[in-house]
Amino acid sequence: TRTAILVIGIGAIWLLIGFALGLLISLLISYITPLDLSEGGVYGIIAASICWIFIILFAYYFGDRIILAMSAARKITAADIHRISNIVDEMTIASGLEMPPATYVIDDPALNAFAVGRDHKKAAIIVTSGLLAKLNRDELQGVIAHEISHIKNRDVLLMSIAGIMLGTIVILGWYASRILIFGGAGRSRRSSSGGGQGQIIILIVGLVFMILAPIMAQLLYFAVSRKREYLADASAALYTRYPEGLASALEKLGASTAPVKSANKATAPMYIVNPFRKEGRGLNAAELTSTHPPLADRIRILRAMAGGASYADYEAAYE
């Protein structure tokens, strides 16, 4: 429910940007020919809605391929690493997925993993070579269960859509603010009386919103990511029946501060831990601009489940 509210918040910002852009374009055109500003706002919302549909379709069909290409991951088979293949099969059965996801590896000494895919039948788990080298079987099982839960809960598709929406909001906000500054400001100076003052107010309000909208959307995006990480931890405990495995893995991942070289700001929320963690920030780093919950909290919740492994046990420990 909280995730739905946060995603709706991102969508609302998207539509508001469409409304503001519609007003802005109408305002600029009004200097040439009479035009009702309110109609421009409506047209902006319609255009934003159409773009939203295209973004969802693009993320659904091409998001996973783009992320895999950006990550420089190579596909591995059962013949390459038997241990991870067996674990993926085990967690697929435990989660109830119809078929095991493909497995990819990134040649990187950093300890991390993430999942991509638009549905249960077309998904992949990506792990770093450092993760395979440093974790024991129980810990690796916890990490794989966490990533499979992202696939099971459709988090990978959710975050792909939200990430593309965020990126588009940032781009639109940047260009719109420049249009307001360099296009509208010059025209508003020539309309210093009567209705011109009202237009100046619209320009100022629009400029403030265009600056704040990307920031608000980013904070909501990070909040969605943090909520889904808690859910994935709970699901991993359920699938493995051994919360300590994931807790121990998170401890090792937290102790490693080496960044994932192929990671970027768009893919960072998809990793099991922040791929850009810096030395000295500690396990308790908690802030609005964090893509993940504090590792110390996640570990503490898992170890407070008192031998249980159900969602109810996790919820009780979370509370």
C-alpha cells in the first residue's frame, strides 16, 4: 500500500509537470495569438499521460536489455558455477516461480547483486564475481532468495518504470526551467503592466516547480526502493527458512566498500546494497537520499525474528 502511494506520488508529479509545461507553452504562444492558458494546461496533462504509456511500454519490453548491457554482465551456465545454479534452482522452487531466472556475472571484486526482468518468465539475476568468491553457501542462498523475491514481487519492473519516469522528469524539468528563464523572462519584461504581472507570477511559480519537481520525484523514488528492500528481505527469510544466512551476507556486503564499477545512479536502487557506499559512512547511514534502508536495521530485523521465517515474524521484528 505504501509503495502504491509513493508511485502515485511520482505519477502526480509527472502530470503536474505536463500541466506546467502546457501552461508555459500556452503563455509563450499567447504573445503571438490569443490563447486560453487553462486549455494549455489540459493539453499538457493529456500529452504527459500519452508519454507515460509509451514509457511503461518501453520499460516493459526493453528495460532489462538496456540494464544488462550497461552492467557489462555475461551469462553463465550450470557448467560454469554449479553452486549458484543449484541455489537458483532451489530458490525458484521455494518461491513458486514457474522457471528459474537466467544468471549473469559481472567481473568485479565488489560484493553485490541485483535482478532485472519484466515478468517471471523473462528475468535474470546478476551477481558480481567478488560475491561468488566471498560468500558461503548459506549467505549466497540468502542473497539469491532476496533477488528472486524482487522478481516474484515484480519489483524489477516497478523500479525500471519508476527509474525511467524519474529520469524523464529530471530532463523535462531542466529544459523547462531554461525555457522559462531565457524564453519567458525576456517576454515578461515587455509585459510589465496589467495582465503581464499575472504572467510574471505564472513564470515564477512554474520556475520554482520545475526546480523542485525533480527533487521531489527523486525522494519518492528512493522511498519506493527502500520499501521494496524490506519486502525482499522478508521474502528471502520465508524462502530460505534461515534469516541468518541473509543477515550474515548483508554484514559482509556492508564491510566491503568497493564500488561496483559498472553501476550508475539509474541502476543503484536495484542492487541489494548501495553500490556507491563510501568508507566511513557505516551500516547505520540513514537519509532521505539513500537508495536503501540502513544495513544495520535490515540485519537487526532479520536476527530479531526469533527463529521464525514467516512474513508475520518479519513484521513483528520490523515493528
